[in-house]
Amino acid sequence: MLLGSPAMHAAGLLRDELALQGVESDVHDGYGLALVSVWADLVVWTDGMVYRWWAGRVSLRTGWRLYAVYGVDNPATAARGVALRYAELRDSHPRSELIVSALS
């Protein structure tokens, strides 16, 4: 059953797959897109057809950011890619002491 827009539905599926892998996320929607907020510098956006997020690299030729793109037909595979990027970012962007103390 499709809940909300195609983008919200796809974002919800990704959020659920990330949760199965122990990765917390929030979903937000508007203007035909949905965002899955995971960590600092890791926001996945979807239009209901593909998932996109910054892969953490920049093109040597153009200097532009390089993005990972996955079809929404397999949210489990996309979630594995997001989880790998999340693991990279957790090492370089740990939670602030303020957040850690608030969660304790």
C-alpha cells in the first residue's frame, strides 16, 4: 500500500531498512521530494524513483561532489550503501558532548 507521495513511500522504506541495520534516521517531505536525514553530511533524498546522497568524494576533473544513486526498487541495497557511508562519517563526525550528555 502506498502511503503519501511516492517520494515519502520510498523514504519510509529506506528508513525501515536502515533501522534493521541499526541506523537511526528521520524522514521529511515537501515539494515532491522526501529526505532521509541520517548523520552530519549524510542526507538521502528521493523523488520516488531514485535515492541520492553525497558519496564523500569530489571529482578530480571537475571539482564537483560525486553522488551515490540507487533505484528505489531495492531499498535494502540502498540502505547498505547508506550504512557504509554512515560508518565512515561516524569516525570523522562524532556526536557532540552536548548530545551525548542529553541522551544519557
